Amino acid sequence: MTAMSTRAKLAVVVASAVLLGAVAAGYTATAAEAPRTPPPAGGEQAVTLAPGPRLLAITDRHVSTVAATDPAGPRTVAGLECLRVYAAAGTGVCLKPESAWSYQVVVLDATLRETRAVSVPGLPNRARVSASGRMVSWTTFVGGDSYTSGGFSTRTGILDTRTGATVASLEGFAITRDGRGYRNPDVNYWGVTFTADDNRFYATMSTGGKRYLVRGDLAARTVETLKENVECPSLSPDGARLAFKEAVDADPAKGWRLSVLDLASMRVSATAETRSVDDQAAWLDGGKLAYTLRRDDGQPDVWSVPADGSGTPALVIPGAESPSPLT
């Protein structure tokens, strides 16, 4: 990457961060601008996405795995470059560079073989795979939408790996807000998480200066709002809770508190992590969450904290980001 292209991309990133602070633009931009470091010895043959007692993450922009019992210990790093990665049931999704100015969503099998690729606009931000491995989703920052004064918004898509059916953007889905039909050209979505049936999902919807938790139906192409001030939801393995980032005083400029929503009671509980978590947390199991925090120099670390509000945050994988358990 030349110095000129780095400066140009950084200018885009700064503009995105100003406009889309509520959607973690700064977090994505740092990852996209991180220096490209050759992967350590190990190679792609040594990395597998097959279910097992390991954690998946990105190390220096490359796919890596560590033992779940010793995540701070030795790690295996592949040659595959990704800005975001996630995997479940032997299926992975990688948001990777296609060229100096474009990116792809790539579906991976358990051996990191690319089985499908979709070119997407904008800068990678979020990626998820359903528990069955069938559905993948992604969110990117894009420019040029006429309804945004600065020209930046988000685009979120879903791909069915079994049928190949692709929803390039959720913005065409019919919306029910507070029990009534709703339409507005400023609607944006990000941070999809799938339910066990591979049809319903949760996500964040932004419109009119507010952010809502929505529940979606892929087959019906509909979403309905459930609660305000819920961003980047992540469904627990039992389907009963959502981890999410909650804007402090409903103001993203004040940072985000990592919290958990009980879907039966709609009660919110804050975790013991008091630092601002600008990430879509992953459930390591039914009781712990993993998420990325950045140091003052911009370098990432993966941390964990109990989901029930007890305990204290713990460093899990130094120098890594985009964590997920290989379940």
C-alpha cells in the first residue's frame, strides 16, 4: 500500500467516523488501515474451521486460531487475509480485500477453501454466520446515499449458502415500527445475528436519529422494532438473550456499555466491562462474551467478561480481533 493511498483512505475513514459514530466507523477504519504483516509460520493447511475447542480471530489481518484452553498461548495463522471473520458449524465468512479499493464477502469451508464470493461496496464492518453454518451476513460502510449529508451510510446483506439466494441490502424489507407500518429513505441496518431456524434474525436499524433493535423474517422480507438503543446484537446459544452495545445516555458520543437483554422480560443488565465496547460481541459459551478493545496505539486485543454482570473483564487473545468460538 503506497503512502498516497493510505492518506486517501484515511481521509475517507475520518469522514465516516464523524458521520457514523453510532455504527463504530472508527473501529472498522483502524482495522482496514492496519499494516499488512506477513503471517507467522503455520500456513493455511494448519488452520481449520471445523468445530473444536479453539477460538477463531484475526491476527495482523490474517485468519488465526488458538486453543480455547490457552488462548494467550501459541496461535496458528493462515495466509488468508480478512478484515472480519466469523465461523460456525464448519462454515466461515471472511470480509477481505478484492483490490486496493474494493472488498469481497467470501464463504469458506472448514479447510478455508473459498466456496462463494460476493463483491460488496464500502469498508467491512460486521460479519456473522448462523449456528447451523447455512446463513452468512455482513455490514459495510458505503458512500453516496443521497439522504446523508456527508454521503456515508451502511449496507447489510444476507447470503443463504445452501441455495445461493442473496439479499444485497435489508433496506428493501417492509418495516413495522411501534406497531405501524413505517417508511423512510434514511433507514440503515447493521449487526445481524441469526436465530436457530435460519430464517429469523435480529439486527440494528437506524432511522430519524434513533437506533432500534429489530426482529426480521427473511422469507417474509419484514422487520419489526422491539426496543430502542440496542446496537450490534448477538444472540446467545440458547436463544434467550442478546448481548449488545448500549449507547450511554442514548448518546453514542459518550461511548457504549456492553449489556445483555433478556428477550422474555426485555430487561437489560450491564456487564462488568465499563470501558466503551464498540463491537458486536461473540458468545464464547452460554456464560461469557468475547469482544475487541483497542489500545491507545490502535492495536486490538480480545477480551472476555461474564454475561450475567458478575466477575471482571479478562484479556483473552492479545494482538487479535474479530473473535468467535469454533462451535
